[in-house]
Amino acid sequence: MDKPHPKRKRSRQRRDVALMITCLADLMRPSVGFSAIRLLERAGCRVTVPEQQTCCGQPAYNSGEVDAAVPVARAAIETFEPFDYVVVPSGSCAGMLSHHYPALFEGEWHERALALSAKTWELTRFLTEVARLPAPRHKPLERGVTYHDSCAGLRELGVHQQPRQLLQEQCGVQVSELGQNQVCCGFGGTFCARMPDISAKMADDKLDNAVASGASVVAGGDLGCLLHLSGRARRRGLKLEFRHVAELLAGDPRGPGIGEGRE
Amino acid sequence: MKLASNEFMQASSAALLEEDKAQRRSLIGQFLPLARDAAASAYGDFDGLRAHLKRVRRHTMAHLSHYLEQFEEAAVQHGNQVHFVADAEQLNSKVLSICQAHSARRVAKGKSMVTEETGLNELLLKAGLDVLETDLGEYIIQQAGETPSHIVGPALHKSLAEIRQLFLDKHTLGDRDLETVSEVVEEARGVLREKFLAADVGIIGANALIAEHGTSMLVTNEGNGDLCANLPPVLIVCTTFERVLPRAEDAMALQRLLVRSATGQPQTCYTSFYTGPRREDDVDGPLETHIILLDNRRSDILASDYSEMLDCIRCGACLNHCPIYIGVGGHAYGWVYPGPMGSVLTPLLTSLEQAHHLPNACTSCGRCAEVCPANIPLPDLLRDLRQDESVQQLKPARWRNGLRLHAWLLRHPGLYRNLTGWTMSVLGLLGKRRGAFRRLPFAGGWTGQRDFPAPEGGGTFMRQYAARRRRGGKRG
Ligand code: SF4
């Protein structure tokens, strides 16, 4: 008798996925987390949100406080290593886990970091390359959408076409591209507060391109960029709506966009 | 060149307000990356060539003394005089003593970032020599009394109108229009030709030193380097030791990468090789040639964790692709080398204390590393410098303490959860109607330029999630 094909067997099982919520979604935009859970479950995953998680440690790491980031990374490795997959609704946090954690350690912890790196996925990549979503249940989104590719997702993880493909399949949306879409929006973590004038100028360039795209919704895969851009848009009085791509993919988003009130 | 990198914060904010210049920079930031991308993809396996040169570079640096000896031996055989100098002062006084030995009065210079680094012109001028920059961009900024804003196009910050006015003021050539670029260039060419012929000493830089032949390679678009090298009786090549490469074909690989990365051209107008003084049956060329190899802390860099920075081929691509360089321009960086490569080099060639803002002028977007033909991991090196900044306690204390406190809190999930849960609930309630705050205590760095979006409301995700689970597992 043939043994069951291991691959086929696994595909019938539900994938054990840990959601890394990211500190910004946890604190500022819980609906990103709930949308991500809904999407992962629709794609046939069993989702756990480990309670011990806090943040990937990027603020300290990128600001050069590397020794302070190391124990944070170690805690994250311990928290997430029991799962088959770790899915992150952020390119920059996923990049931190998969690219920068291994560089922080040597020896045993380096091996553990590498193992975590191998199973860490940015959300839209996971939903296009590992677990596929079934046909959508919600009606198409009848809004003009443009997409901001955040730098870590784009350059460290190759996230570019995946969110566009998902928006097309799930929401019937053809993204209106931003001019200069390879260029950073000026968030850069602590950079945006340490060099606010330069950061604002970069946001303005991005926002001008967003306005020129004709879209009314700016979507993206990283809350850092979206909070920064929406804050700057509000300061300038621009009428643009900012949404994490998970919110759009999970269904018709009705609540206010990022940085919008309920007035 | 006087070091003013610690004024980066003020200088960059001021630069952002110069609308005209900012607009020109933004065009440069759009055009040059397009040109570079087109040239790289037309080449074919550009990344393969990058990886190849990287291996050659690393090999050369690992056997540096061997290749430098080989270079020196071959160069001396061809009749060159080779001088190794430790620092800026030594380079400057070497050049001056060569000039004085020939009773030189006029010096014609090709573009050389190394002599900008050492401040050679000032010294020569003080000694009473007439120093003329012959690269068009360098000539323009010399006439204007300015410093370079870009390592490839030193006068990229100047508009045609500014240059026209400058020439009308500086050249006593009577009434003329000078309306078009070509009229301006023609005028500069005419003025410069005269001076080449009168020069006693020519000074140029080098893009590569070829160890096997003792030859130096120079890449230019104007041909002024050749005139500096061939017309005056004495030639001095001022460069740094890490330009050395084993073979001529390595220099050609570098040249292919350099021109495409710098301007998007498949080939520059002139690629010249200088091997030594005029031989008996040569019709022209200098009678005496010197090659000065400067160290200026490069040996320290070679021995440090930053040694990859020595692989830089000075193409300027990282500048053209850096949104911060394009935003604030080269002068804000306060020294010879701006942009990502400058933010690494300046602290290493001067001191971190005198330039510690520069490594922070980076969002880690990674676009520079993506295009750097020398595959230098610029964002990683900048992060390492920020770490050094922290270790040397150069960072503002409130930043450092804040980040460390935050990192500490992250390792105490219970406390973190309580604190953030409470704070976010309050902020969510306060910001519910407007959705964002114009001002917040302790968040001036954020709210100076943008509103602070309020949390969505309902408490943190972790709290809401725990509550839903308690209510019976229904999620989403
Ligand atoms: S660091 Fe790289 S991109 Fe920048 S100038 Fe040097 S070689 Fe060119």
C-alpha cells in the first residue's frame, strides 16, 4: 500500500498559525488584528494569538539600542517558535523577525532565530503563497484605491504584487498606482520624530502622489506608514482615507479610517 | 573643507524651505534613478557584475599590501614617483612642495573629491598659486565660492539662470546672451582652454589604480582630465590607496558599473589611462608624474567593522536614490561626501562626535543598498553607527532612556498590557470625535508636523481579544 502523500495530507489539515499582532495594531488599530484573524480562518488556518507577545523590538534596534533589543527578540522567539507559521500584518515587523533577528545572535539562539525566520510570513504573502482565500463573500468595493508599498515589505520581503492581486480577487479593485511608488514615505520609526521636518516633506511628496492618483483610499500593509501619512494628511486638511489592506480584504470596512473621527 | 555636519538639523530644515532648489532636486531624484534603471537593465546581468566586482574588491582588500606593492613597483618602472601619505596635511604639503620645486604659478585641476577632503585648494591659494578647477561643475562652484553638493555633479544645485548670471559677472567678455546651456558650456570651454595652456602643474584624481600595470584610470565626461594630465609639464594624481585593483579587466568591470550607476550612460565620453611621463618618442604628455596615495583614516576603516565602505566607487547612485538627500540636498550634510555614503564616511573620516546626526538621517528604506553597484549594506552600516552613537553617549539622553525603558517594558507583558490598555482606552475616548490630536504631551516630535491619529477605540486589541474569548470564543 502506498503511504499517504505527506504534502496532500498536510493540505487537508488546518495550518497552525500564530498571529503576531504587532504593537501598532494592538494599540492603535485593533480591527487590523480582527481582520487578519478572519482572513486567516477563511483561508483554513487555526489561528492563535499568543498572549506573551508585545512588540518585535524594532524601535530600539533601529535606533542603535541593540543590546536593549536583544532580550525583546529572545522573548519573541520563545513566544512564537511552537507554531508552524507566524503571520504578521506588517512588512517591517515580519522583516525584523526574518531578516534582522538572525543577525542579532550567534550559536544556539542564531539557529532558533533562523528557524523562526523560515516560518515567518507577511500577511499578504502568506495569503497568496501559502494559504489561499476562497472566493469572496462580500460585495466589491466601489472605491478608488491606491497602494503604498512600505520599504521593508518591498525590499526585504518582496511584497508588491501580492496585495494588489488580493485586492483584485477579493474586492474587485484595480489599484491606481502612486507615482514614485518605490520611494519611502518618511516614517522610518523613530526617524519621524527625530527628524520631523524631513519626514514631513517625504510624507508630503507621498500624499501629493496619492492625490494625483485620483484614489480616495490609501491602502498599505504597514500601520507605521499609514499612521504617519494619515496624521500628515489631517494636518494638511486632505480628504484621503487610510486603511490597512487587511481591513479592505476582510470585507466592506464601515468604521472610520485611520485617524478619522466619528463626528 | 570645513566640517559642519553637526549643523545638519538646522541646515536641513532651512534647505527644505528653498522651494526652487527643492524642486530641482526632486527632478534629479526622479530622472537619475530612471536613467540608472534603464542602463542597468539594458546591460543584462548587472547584478552579476556587481557581485563579481564585490568579490574582486574584497579579495584586493584582503591582500592590500601585495597589490599596493605591485602597483608601486610597476608605476615606478614607468617613471612615476609614488608617495604614500598619512593624512590631509601631508598630502597638501607634498603637492605644494612639488609645485614649489618647479616654481609653478598656475595649477589646473580635474575633479577630485580627495583634494576636497584635504582642503588642498585653500593651501595652494594661500601659498600664492593660481588654482583653477577645470571640471565644469567644479569650475562653477569655484567661481561662486561654494562647495560641491554632489560627488558626481558638484554644481547640480545651481540653476541655469544662476550659472548664467555668475558667468556674466565673472567673465569680462562684454555683451552677450548666454541663454542656452550650450552657450554657457561653450563660454566655459573657451575660458578654460586658455588656462590649460598656461598651467604649470596638472592635478587629477583616479577612479581606479591598476596594480598589474601601475596605471591609473580616470572617467570623465568633459575630457578636462586629459587636458590637465597632458598639457602641463607636471602631473600629480591625488587619490587614495583603496582605489587599487589587481587587473585592467577589473578596472573595466568597475567602469561599466560606475557610469551606468552614476548617470545611466552606457559609456562616458572619456575613459583615460595614465601610465607615466612622456617617453622619448611620445609627441606629448607630462615630463614628470607623481601619484600620491592618501590614507586619512582609511587603514582604520579597513581594520574596523566598516571595511566594506572602502568598496565605494563614488558613483553617487545612493545619493540620487535617497529621499533624504533629494529632500535636503548635499550642503546640509556639512562636508565633502553627502547622502548615504557620506553619512557613513563622514563620521569615519572625521569623528562620530562631529557628525553624529548623519547616521540618523536615514529611514532604513534600503533603496541605496538596492542600487549600490559595490553592494555596500549602507543601511546596516548606518544602524551600526547609530549603535556607536549610543555607546559613546552622543544621543540625546531622553531618546536613549525612552527607548530603553520601552524595550524593558516590552519584556514585561503583564505590566505592558495594563499600561497600554489603560492609556489607549483614555486616548481612544478623548480622540473619538475628532479621530486625531493636534497636540499631545510628550509627543512633540510627532505632532510638530502631523496630527496624532487617535486609537480606534474599544481598548487595545489584546484586551478586546481576551474579552471576546471570555464571552465564548466567538471572534472576528
Ligand atoms: S556607496 Fe555605493 S551607491 Fe553610494 S557612491 Fe558608493 S558605490 Fe555608489
